[in-house]
Amino acid sequence: MRVTTMSSSPLPLPLPPSTTSFTYSRGHHSSSSSNLSMVTNSPSQIQHWGCEDPYQHTSPNPPSKTRTIRYRLSQLCREGQPQIARQLFDSIPRPTTVIWNTIIIGFICNNMPDEALLFYARLKSSSPGTKCDPYTFSSTLKACAETRQLKTGKAVHCHVLRSHLYPSRIVCNSLLNMYATCLSSTDDETGSVDGDYSRYDLVRKVFDTMRKRNVVAWNTMISWYVRTKRCVEAVTHFMMMMKMGIRPTVVTFVNVFPAVSRMGDTKNANVLYGLLLKFGSEHANDLFAVSSAIFMYAELACLGAARKVFEQCLDRNIEVWNTMMGGYVQNNCPIEALDLFVKALESEHTVVLDNVTFLAALTAASQLQQLEFAQQLHAYIIKNSFVSSVIVLNAIAVMYSRCNCIEMSFSVFNRMQERDVVSWNTIVSAFVQNGLDDEGLMLVYEMQKQGFMIDSVTITALLSAASNLRNPETGRQTHAYLLRHGIQFEGMESYLIDMYAKSGLIEAAQRLFDKNCTYDRDQATWNAMIAGNTQNGLTELAFIVFKQMLEENVTPNSVTLASILPACNPMGSMALGKQLHGFAIRNSLDQNVFVGSALVDMYSKLGAITCAENVFAKSPEKNSVTFTNMILGYGQHGIGEKALSLFHSMRESGIKPDAITFVAVLSACSYAGLVDEGLQIFESMEREYRIQPSAEHYCCVVDMLGRVGRVVEAYEFAKELGKEGNLLGIWGSLLAACKIYGEFELGKIVANKLLEMESGNSTAGYHVLLSNIYAEEGNWEFVDKVRKMMQEKGLTKEIGCSWIDIAGYVNCFASRDRNHPQCDEIYEILGELATKMKDTGYRSCLNLQKGWISESEELENLCYDLDDI
DNA sequence: ATGAATATTT
């Protein structure tokens, strides 16, 4: 660390900024890149303040009059009337340095740094005789810092050097602050710093060459280190400063607190807070310090410590309240945040709530996801604030969207007088998150039409929509837009990977994963890749990525587990599933609602319905997915009654079933033959839950009717759906029912409908079914026709396959397969079983009497048929 | 009359 060069340098600031960046204009110079050059266009019309101006004809101004006018100027600026101050200033024929300073400072105080710079330029060009003093320099440098104008700041630096005055400590501090501010934002002129100094060295150099560094200089340095994300250096500087015997101020602590909290250094946080107390009660009671300490502890998730600081502060201002509430919100504790909000309401005689308070409450309400409370809060805000700002309205829209109430969200958006990019992003995301992806995409068009630019948040919403819609076209376009417009790529990887994987383009996802984020892959990126592999059936790859993630010490979260758990099912490995369950328990992730749902699904798909039941019973939190998975499990295990009763208790507990829940419960009814119950539930879908039945639901009902032989009813029902949706499944299950119940005429009608629908290899099964129907009728001519049709289309029926995990080894069985090591034994037992079945009255669907196949073949086919049922 | 600094929606 170099902090020792202060006495060796002859010049206080040996950093002549290059003359090229000296952009202040003197008229004959070209002044291409300077903001100061605007001075030549500045309409310095002399306007009179008031009717009479006592100074209009007096020149030069007498000292006493100067004092009066300076006083009036600063008073106007303090009263927030800089425009009137400007008029007064313009009426003065020859303003003195002090007058110039006053107007410049006045603009800065009124948050008009650009105006301040214009007046500095005017001072330099229109009255070259007027000297600048330390006040001029430090004020102007502040304006440069506020406007992030490094070039202008350098020009002022030059003026300081040329003034041949030894710059005062305050001017040096102002210079340091100007460089530190301009060289820490991301949008500055990176790399354009000339000479041998990198941007960081420049700030260091100014600091190192200062003759006397007081606490302000140190504070500036600490704050600069924190802003440029070098927290270790910030703390090191703090300690060096202490060692040199410089007494820290409140600002020092306010600056250094975020350094330790960002590092997650609770120990040093306690040390620093202890130091703050040690340096006197005026420190501990300072509201800036209290607020910063609360924020620090909240960022470290030490909410107890934060609350203690909060409670110890007796004279809280609104910032302190807001910081504490924000701390709870940040740590996902909406109840505590809202509790505090109520307390703030109760102490309204001591503080006035502002928009930031409402924002914190609204964000907490978004986390709480209780529509009723959301509406109460909304009503309260309407009643108690005169005009809500865009930010507050945006937060209200978010809140309704999180409560799954898109109608309210949209109506808030619709009624907004003024909208910003965040409003648009909010409403687009709201639609996408509530399953209205197409509407979300349309709103992006509208947004662009109204002149708002797509930004990185819009991109994430677009990618989610593309992913939900399985629409790689939209996804690719969005990816291209992102690259073409140079929108920040960081943080986008997981969305892109998810989109490509869900759209079935797993190679593209893998490429992104491999190339674009070889280092610094965040949790979400890993999760997206694991989920992508699982969803595309690449279960082994999913496990490889999961293992890699653990090896690279990335902490898995609930999403990781919920993504990897479904990978156990295709592998049929109960051992893996149990290992993951154990892993979840060890990492205290098993209480999570997503993990619980995934565990229920995993166990029930692996046939361990009792394990699924246990996980379900022990889940502290259950959502519609948890219930749906359990109902699905019961259905698949043929326990229709339990599925139904669980569906009813779900209703009673107030958890809203969704479209998939109905698929689960209807198919459970179907498997268990509970037709009347099923039909009743189907009818309640739209009536009670306002869920429009989709093709899948129709398919369940057709299947349900078909299975019990109510084939004609099923046919009438299927016709109701018209031409929309995935009709293939509906007609397919009807066809199977026709075959089983010998409704051959209807079967043929249905089969021909099916064959009209052109749709890949999935129709192979229907061809087989149709040929079987003809075979049962003995219509061999048509059997042949159908078989030939299949050959022409190149269709082969997919071989059914099943598997079971025994002692860690997955045994796989396929029809006519002879690869299993215990193949002979297996077929022997299968033969025995088939004989027993025949003895007890089982009849093959294929009519053996026609002599179409031999008896031994028929035995084999029996196994094949069993697989089909 | 000049320098350093807390809470904020997608």
C-alpha cells in the first residue's frame, strides 16, 4: 500500500491533465467536445429583477451593495428560487468573484449542477479578469462530480494549477472527490485516461500526493473503494487511518459499514459498530449512523442485531424506520416488515410516512401474497397520499401480480397517468408470470410503439415467455436483440439456457453453458442446465452437471433439488432418489415446498406410494403442486378413492386447484372407474374454478367413459371439442375403447379420423389398433391394407419398455428383448404366468382361432399386450 | 459562501 509519498513531491498535484482534454473554450479555439463550450450560445440577456434595479447604473459595485446583493442571491437560492436568482444575477453589470461563487453554489444547492457549470464557463469567458478562488474551484469540482464530467473536471484541475495558488486542503479534497466519483461509475470514459495511469491509479495518485490528508480525504477514499467493489481495501484503509491517529467521523462509519456487510464479515461488523459506540454518543445517536448500522446488520441477515440498533434509537426519523422495514423485506420477512409498518402508523405523530415507507410495505405485501391484505394496503395508500409516484404505482402493480391477480395489476397499470420503463417491464412480467405469455409479448410491441426501449429486464420477461411457450423463434430473436443492442449479458445466461432447453434445443443450451459462462456460473445458471437436461430426458447428464456443481462449491438450493429429483424417475433408481432426499435433509432443504412436491412426485413415480404419502404428510407447506403430485400418485397407483378425498381436502384447505390438478384427479377417476364423480368434477371446473377445460381434460373424460364401455357417450363428448387442441390423444383412447368393447363400426370411424391427422410416428399405435379391429372381424384384406399403409409411411410401433431398480442395478425389460443376463429365467416365468392367465380366462385380443399366429407366438404377444394395457 | 454520507419498484 503506497501512502508515503506526501513530502517527496515538490508540486502538490503533479498531474497536469493533458491539454487535449482541456476543453474550456476561449472563443477562437475549436471546442468540439466540451460542455463548457455551450457558453457561447448562452443567452445572457440582461433581465431585471423587479421593476427597479438600484445597481443597474452603478459600476463598479460598492462593497456594501455587493454584500446586500450577495445576501439576497443566497437567500433566493435557499428558498429554492434559482431562476429568480439568475435574473437578479444577470442584472448585475460586473459581478465580483463572491457573487459568481454565490450563484454557482446556489445552482448546486438546487440540484442544478449543469447550470452551475455553465456559469463557471461564463465566468471564465466573459470576465477573464475575475479571479477564481478556492470557493469557486471546490464548488465547480462538486458540480463536475455530480454530473460525472471527467473532462470538465480535468479542465478545472488545470485552472487550479494555473492559478498559482497553493490549493487549499478543501480544494484538494474536492479534486479527489471529483476523480473518485467520475472514475467509479460504470458509464464513465473507461480507458480514456491518458498517460501511464490507469483509472484507479489516478485517484490513488491524487490521494498519495496530498500534503495533508484529513479525515475527509480518508472518507472519500474509503467510499471510493466500496463503490468500486474493493471492500477489503476499504477496510484496510479504515485501519490505516485509525493507526495514523485520525479520529473517524460518522461519515467514516457510514462509508465503511457497507464494506464489511458486503463481504459477509459479521465479526468485523460487530467490531466496527463497537468502535462507533466507543467514539461517543454523538456518533451512536446520529441518524445516518443508525440507519447505516441497521442496513449493515440486515445485509448480514443479523436481523436481531439490526432490530436492537433500531430499538436503541429513540428519536427515529423516517429513514430509520424505512431502513429497518427494508431490512425485513430484504430478508424475506414480510410479517415482521408489516408489523413494523403498523407500528410506524401508530407513531405517526413523530414521523411522517413517505413513499419509501409505502414501497417497503408494498414489497412485503408482494411477498405475503395475500390478496385481501394487498387490497387493504392499496386502499390505505390511496387514502393517505395525495398523488402516488410512478414507483409506488409500479410496486402496487407488482403486488397484485404476485397475488396472482393479473386483472387488478393490469387495471392499476392502465390507470397510470405516467408510465416509465419499469411500469412496462412490470406489466409484461406480470402477464408472463401469470401464464399469459402471448399477452406479454403483445405488450412488448405496444411498449416499443410508445417509444420505450427494451432493456435487460424486458429481455428476461421475453425469454421466460418464449420458454413457457416453447417458442424457440421468439427466444432466438430475443437472444439476437440482446446481442445486437449490447444489452448487459451478465445474468442472462440462466434465462437463455432455460429457454433453449425448454424449446428442445438442448445443444444450444449446452453451448451457452460451456462457452459463455465458464467461470462465475451463478446458481441459477447451474440450475437451468440441470433442469434443461432433466426435461430433455438426459438424466445422466443432469446428474453429471449436478455433481460438477457440487465439486465447484456452488451451493445447491431448493430449485437445484427440484430440478434434479425428477431425473431419478427415468433411471428408475430408488437409491438415487433416497440419496437426494437425504441430501435435502442435510442441507435443510426438505422443508421447502418445491422440494417437497418434487419428492412426492419422485417417490410415487418410483412406485413407493407410502414414501410419497409420508413426505406429503410431513411437508410443513403445501401448495397446489404438492397436492397435484400426490393426487397424481394415487391415481397412478389405482387408488382413486384416496385421490378423490385428497382433492376434496385440498378444496377445504383453500388451496386453489389448477388445470393440472384437474388432469390428475380426472385421470385418477378414470383409472379407478369413478365415472360419475369424475363427470361431476369436470363440470365444476368451469363453474366453480373458472378454468376452461383443455383437450387434456376432454381426453381424461373420453378415456373415463370409454374404459367403462360408455363408448357412444364418449364419442359424443369428443365431438364437442371440435377441431381444437391435441385431438390425437382423445380419438386414440376412444379407439382403444372401441376395440376392447367390440364397437367395431364406431372404431372404424374413429380410426379413419385419426389416420387423417398427419402426425409423425405417434400414429403407429393407432394403425396397429385399427388392424387389430379388422383382424377381430376377420377382415384380412383391410388388415393387410393397414399394415401396408404403415410400411409406406415408415411407421413402426415404439417398443414398450419397463424397468425396476433392484439392489442398485436397473433392470430393463422390452418386448422380445433378449439382452438381460437372466433372460432365460425371465421368459420361463413369463410363460408360466401367461399359461396361468389363459387358464383363468384371459383371452388375447388377437383371434387365435383364425390361425394368424402360432400359440407360442401368442404367448410372447401376451406379454406384449400386457404392456399395452 | 467551499469538501466526505442513510432508506427506493421490474
